[in-house]
Amino acid sequence: MFGLWYELIFGKLITILYNLKVLKTNYEIQDFYVMWTDDPEKMLIIESFDGLELLLFAGFLQWHYIFTIVFDILAVCIERTIASMLINNYETKRQTWIAILLTLATQIFAITVSCGVIFDKIGIIAFNVPWIITSVISVFVFFTIKKLNEDWQREIEHPRRSKVFTVSQRFQVKENLRALRLGKRLIISTLFTMVLCGSGVILLIFELVPPFLCHLVENCLFLNPFLICLVTMYSNPAWRDEFQKAFPCLQTIRNKKKQEIATVEPIVDLKTNLEMETDLYFKQLSESWV
């Protein structure tokens, strides 16, 4: 994420150099803020790409960042789906091929769509389809996997469960829920930025808002990593505490935790349950991971 941020900044710096006439072309570029237009008067008519190579490369870098973020959100949801399907041994065996395959698929889609946008091979409707479909699918998959793992967790904790869960299965369910808790805010914040920027692009393309608001959309895109960083820090209690210690001005008033009434089991039943759980744990541990 943050490595791609430098890609976005580098592409924008090249565009600024063209805007300031530091890098010059054989053509007069007037409207840098026009994202797309079907008005011939606003189009830049060129006979060749001479002198525009860096500008095209800068545009590709910026669009590549955008579509990488779009497809990465879906890749994260797919990875957790695979983790739930391979609940028996996902964390105990090396699954490097999954990360490699998802990364390759993400980059193939991101590069293809970015080139299609740069060279105007993708229409306006097709241009907005990826982030809309990705947002809908990601939300659906996220809550489906979350509910599935929560159901498994309740079944694992049920004292009269009929199904036997191995140690590795219990660990994987807890790991999935931990990852989903951490990823929930990240996905929501990223989807919020995607929807905000995507809606802004649509409004700008159809000229429903003044063109200078293009800078607002760009700033939302550039500031996205800061939002993700803050959300990440506050998604983990340990990270949140260290972050607040480093930046005291960001500390917020914490609500007092409500005192909860704990249910107390009879000592005999509790001791019996602990012994059974302990014996089952070590038995499954020796069978699964030895």
C-alpha cells in the first residue's frame, strides 16, 4: 500500500513538471484538469507521442495505483475466503502460491485496465464498473466470511457441541476472526475513499461539478494512506496505546467500561470441563502438529 503511494507521488510530480513548463512538448496543453471529455475543442490532437512519453507514463502510474487499490480489496477478501475453506491446515502449511497467484491476478487486472484508460480503449461506463463491482462484492464476501467464522466460533465454544474441532481448526477460526476484526475498519476506510473518489470522477466526467474540484478528488486520493495508517493504529489495542503515547495530542477521552456480571459455574463442573478441554487439546495437538 505505502510502496504504491510513492508510485502515485512520482507520477504526480512528473505531471506537475509538465504543468510548470519544466518539461516541454511540441503541443500546447491547456486544460490539465480535464479527466475525460468528448468535446473536440478540449481534446489534445496529436500526430505522435514524441515528447509525451513521460506524461503518459505519469498517467499510467497514477491510474495503476488507483486500480491496484481497487483490486487489492477484493484480493484480501478472497484470501480470507480461501483461509476459511482450508480451515484444516491453512496456517500450518506454506501457502505461498496463494499470495503469488492473487498478486499476479491483481497486477494483471490493474495494468490492463490502466492501459485501457490511458489509451482510451475503455468507455466511460466500463471505466467505472471495476470499483463499483469490487466494492459490492468485497462487502458481501467480507460479511459472509465473518458470519461463517462467528458461527464456527460459537459452535466451538458450545459445551454440548456434536462436531469435534481439531486444534488447528480452532486456531484457524480465531486467526480468521482476528484478521477480520483488523481488516474491517481498513476495508471500510478504503471503500469509503474509493466511493468518494469514484463518485467525484463521475461528477467531473459528466461536468456536474466545477472542473477545479478535480484537485479535491486528487487530494482525497493522496491522503488515503494517512487515513489507512490511522485506522490501522486504532484497530489494534497495543498499537493504539503506543501510538497515543507517541502523539499525546491525539489522545481521546476513553469511555469507562461497563462492569459486566460474570456467570459463575459450579466449581466441580468447571474443574471437569477444564480437565476435559486440556486432555482434548494435548491429544489433538499431538495428532495434528507432531
